[in-house]
Amino acid sequence: MTLRLRIQTAVSLVYPARCLNCGGLVESDFGLCSACWRDTDFISGLVCDSCGVPVPGEDDGQHVECDECLSTPRDWSRGRAALAYGGQGRRLVLALKHGDRTDLARPVSAWMARAAAPLLADEPLLVPVPLHWSRLLRRRYNQSALLAQALAARTGCEWCPDALMRTVQTPMLEGRTRQERVTLLEHAIRPHQRMGYRVAGRHVVLIDDVLTSGATLSACTRACYAAGATKVSVVVLARVVTAL
Ligand SMILES: [Zn+2]
Ligand SMILES: [Zn+2]
């Protein structure tokens, strides 16, 4: 046994790998135990090219969109999600967002990298959805920025944490209609005065934790185009799936 292997073995005896979700013991690092794995809805197979939601049918390379994206076309060009928002997927998102589980960003970025692979081929610039500074002060971190940073480290893509800024603190969007959300977010997200130039001429991939109505990501998309981005895509950890 080499020294390196011996040290690794010693480390894993002292710090055995734990399930990200329930803390139970797992075989490999940065994974889920088999019970949590079964209750986590990883998105695979045929997906809507605009929002990443699973759609019925075989993946034969055709461009497909879900009913929601067909009836309300997205401002961005393509979108992908790693998980459906429910069960353990929802628990993980909430733990990352409100539970100080910043350690989750690195392992879940592997799932995002897999889902987002078709969107990352042309070396895009990863840009997180911004938080208003007052919310950032309260929460101490922006979960979307942690995800963008981890995805950048994993894929080698560039990222820019402050290309966009939230100039108005928008109230919570939960429980509001899509139109109300769009109105509330109008002008709330802008290119950063000093850093916004970095999106000019680039394919920008916006990173967020959850895609619900898409109103926030739409506002970010418009801000990126206003700052000269040539293309905007979105990648999220979890997609709220209302009906399949
Ligand atoms: Zn578990
Ligand atoms: Zn869709």
C-alpha cells in the first residue's frame, strides 16, 4: 500500500463518507445513501430544451419543448435542470438556501454539470442570479453564486459572480402569478455598472438553484442581452415540475 493510499484509508476511517442528505454512511464520497438516492428525482431522458423539464417520448436528438414553454416562449435560448423539485431534491435545495449547508454546492454541481453538458460546449461565461445586498447580508452567501463557482471549478468554464445586480429588493415571489412576478421584477435586475461588460459578446449561462415560473431568470436574461450577451442559457439545480 502506498503512503498516499494509506493516508486516504486513515482519513476515511476517521471521517467516513456521509450521505449529503440524511448523514447516513455511504460507500463513496459526495453521494447519497441508497434510500435518499431513490427518493431524489434526477432528471434524465427526453427533456424540454427550454426549461429542462422531463417530457414523454424517446430522445432521438430532436428539439422538443414542454407545453408551458410552447405557450409562453422563454427569453433565454436553452435550459437544463439536474433534479425535479420534490422529495429529497427539495430538501437539498432548502438546506443549501436557508440551512447554511454551503458544503452541498460542490457535490451537487456534479449533477448540474451532467445535466448541463449540452449547453457548456462553447466555453460560456457562468453568471449566478444575484441577490439584493440586504438579503445577502442576512443570509451571508448567495447559493446561486456558490453553485456557479462550483460548476466553474468542475467544468473549467469562466464565471463572473457580479455581472448582474439586483437593484431593488423584490418581495418573495411565492404565491404570485407569472404576470405579477414579471411586473415585480421589471427593472429589478441590471448589469453591474463595472462588471456588466464581461457578458458582452459572450454566451452567458445563468445559474440558479430553482426554476419555478422563470420570471427571475427572464429578468436576468434581458439584463444580459442589454449588456451585449450574444446568447443566454439557464442551468438550475432543481426544476419545479407541476404536471407531467
Ligand atoms: Zn441518505
Ligand atoms: Zn419547458
